[in-house]
Amino acid sequence: MVFDWGLVGKSIPLLATGLMMTLKICALAIVFGTILGGLLGLASLSRLKAVRWAVMAYVDFIRGTPLLIQIFLVYFALPVVGINLPEFWAGVIALSLNAAGFIAEIVRAGVGSIEKGQSEAARSIGMRHAQILFYILLPQSLRAVVPPTTNELITLVKGSALLSVISVYELTRAGQAIIAVHFAPLEIFLLIAIFYYVTISILAWLSRWLERRLPVW
Amino acid sequence: MGDVAMKESAVIAAEGLTKAYGGRTVLAGVSIAIEEGETVVIIGPSGSGKTTFLRCLNYLETPDAGTVRLRGVPVGADRHGRLLPEAEIAKQRSRIGFVFQRFNLFAHLTAEDNVAIGPRRVLGLSIEEAHRRAREELARVHLEDHAGKRPSQLSGGQQQRVAIARALAMRPEIILFDEPTSALDPELVGEVLDVMRELALGGMTLAAVTHEMRFARAAADRVLFMDAGLVVEEGTPNEIFDAPREERTRKFLAHLHE
Ligand SMILES: Nc1ncnc2c1ncn2[C@@H]1O[C@H](COP(=O)(O)OP(=O)(O)OP(=O)(O)O)[C@@H](O)[C@H]1O
Ligand SMILES: [Mg+2]
């Protein structure tokens, strides 16, 4: 078998279109997933047992089922309840919901790792639960929360390849389309891998940059 | 009769406090009333319930039974023993200072911010007022030159003094100290005890769990000896240290002097 360099050249613009879609979906999912995950994380620290319990059940479900199945569930379940979304948004929602579950757990664990004396001291001067969370615990948990969160967001980008199964024309799907016509899986999958690798390397660099800027005390 | 009269005037009064952890009784019915301006020192062997008792006074720990009154008003629970709403308990706690064995300064904040955050967020003072008060209180514990430092840049003795300033900034009606010097290197104990003595002499009401006999003799109006979840004996420092009536007190003091 010969490596088809001609096809590689022709494929790059097509794959670039797919990559743009991947970036768009991931950017949206990163924003929504982080916000939702942060909120769920806070909810998991609520004083209300029912709220904590609900978040725990959600996190458990997200961690205990494959992302692929979660994607199918969002894609096929939403129309059933009368919500008809294009694949694009189904993809964004599925990735956001998935990342949110993991991020909620990261936030809960991060805040939980802070020494009990901190919140006791805050209680002793009359601070209330929400104040303790916002002024004492969350600022201190940043160092514990940010690195695993950026990690999770990188995982999200890798997971976006699975959206090809619901025909979102992202990077992987774009490559599969080329393979279907030209049957050159090795060339194309190698190219796809390089595209992902570069994207994720840039993200990893960004997250290291961010982590270096976290306050120390 | 005298008892009742005393409780009327007390800053804080506990009655029949009990607490058990997993079936193990830690407080077996503790009653005590602390008067305005009084300095009470609590001593007793490890595990006798001293920390638990102090923590019940400001409801950091919820007692199983018994009541705490702050100037006659029940703390933590209403007259029927129902827990008060969080906001209400928090407000009561803000009137009772607490100084921890391990300082528990907010690790991410400077000394000044540690002291200012209570007046700012709990008492609702303006930023300027809260920080003016914080600098005042830091000066009172002789740390005006360290206002910008974080806890990790301070010695243990300095951290504990910031913690005292943090409590003072709330203008509490009483301050509770739980072994405030026992986590300190010996050479740093004096500076913390000096501040406590100044507070006591300045008329502040305080209750301190401490085994620093020199402090107790110099500053305490009353010493309580606790053992097995009960106040076994109480009296003036001279009475307790020089002529203890109870065998358990004698044993403990002998052990302490070894
Ligand atoms: N949260 C808790 N859960 C279970 N047991 C506890 C808890 N807090 C305290 N205890 C137990 O209660 C007993 C009394 O503890 P406490 O800390 O009040 O004693 P103490 O007199 O302050 O002792 P020390 O001099 O060692 O500080 C100890 O046996 C301790 O192990
Ligand atoms: Mg103790």
C-alpha cells in the first residue's frame, strides 16, 4: 500500500471545515458545561439534603454511563419530549451535560478538601453558609479545582469525536466522509489525529498558563 | 435563689448541657454562668469535654440537651428546644468570639482582611470602616506592622494574635479561648497570654481552656475543673491550685506539675 499524498493535500481543507465545527461545538460546550458544572457543584454543597442528593444522583449517572450512550439519549430523547434540535445543538447539550457532571464533582471535592477549621472560624464570627462558601471556601478551592477542570475540558474535546455518530459534521465525521469516497482510512485517520493533537496541545498549553496564574498563599 | 439572680446578670449561662458521640457521653450536664467582665479558666484532663463544652456555648456543636443563654436569651434553639434558623444562630455567634487552638486564620487573606471580613460581611460596615476597625484591632494585639501579611508569613504567636483581633473586631460580648497557646512553640506562648491578660484587665469577659497556670493565677477570677463531662470543682485560682477539695482535682494538678 502506498501513502496517498495527493489525497492528503485535497483533504486538508475539508478536514479544516470539520475542525471549525468541532471548535465551535466544544467552545459552546466548554462554556455551558463549566457554568452548569459550577452551579451543580455549588448545589452539591447546599444545606438541603434533597438538593445534594439530586446532584449526587446526576453525577453518578454521568460517571456511570458511556458518553456515547449519553449522546444517543440526548439525541433520541429530546424529540420524544417535543424538543426538536438540530444535531449540532444535541451535540452541544450532550457534551455540556457530561462535562457538567464531572466538573460538579471536581468542585464538590475541591471545596471538601479544605480544612474544616476554615469554615468553623467563619461560622464563629457569624458568617452564614452562603457567605462561607463564596468568601472562604471557593477562593481557597481554586487551586484544587482549576487543574482537574481544564483536564476535563480537554477530555470533552476528545469526546466530541463521538458526535460523528449523530451525523454532526465535525472533524471525525468530515474525515469519515472522505474515507467513504476514497477509501484511504490510514491517511485520513492519521490526519485527523494530527488535527486533534494540535488542538489539544494548544488547550493544554493554555491550561498550564492559567494554572501558573493561580494565586498562592 | 442566688443561683437565679446570678443567671439574670450573666453574659452567658449554660444549664444542663449534655452531649454524646456515638453513645459515649462527653458532656454529662454542665451548668455555668459567666458574669460581665469575668475571666473564667477551665482546666481538666484530655478528653474531659472542655472543647466540646466551649463549642456548645456558641452552637458550633449542638448539645443533645440543656440550654445556653446569652444575656438571658436562648442561643441556638428556642424555648421549646427547636433549632433556630441559620441566620438567627449566625447572628448570635457573631456576639460570641471564639479563638481556636490551631488559629484557623483564613489562609487566602492577609491579616487585615482576616480581621476586616467579619465587620464587613457580617456586621455590614463599609469597606473603609471595616478596615479602619481591622487596623485598630491589629494594633490592640501589637501587630499593626504585619497587616499586609498572609497567615503563612506569620509565626504561630502572631497568627493567634490575628485570630484574637478577628474575634475582637466583631465587638463580642464574650470571647471563648480553646487552648490558645497549646499549638505554639514555648517562646511564643507569652505574647499571646500577654494579649489575653490585657483583655481580661481591660474588662473583657472571657472563658479560656488553658493549662497555663501563671495566666490563670494572674488573670482568672474563677477556675473550673472539668472531668468526665462534668464541672467537678470551681473556685478562685488560689482555692483550686493551692487547696483543691476534690481528689480528682488534686490528682490532675499533681500530674500537671510533674
Ligand atoms: N466530633 C466528634 N465525634 C466523636 N467524638 C468526639 C468528637 N469531638 C470530641 N469527641 C470525643 O469527645 C471526648 C471529649 O472531647 P473534647 O475535645 O471535648 O475534650 P477536651 O477536654 O477538649 O480534651 P483535650 O484536652 O484533649 O483537648 C473525646 O474523647 C473526643 O474523642
Ligand atoms: Mg480540647
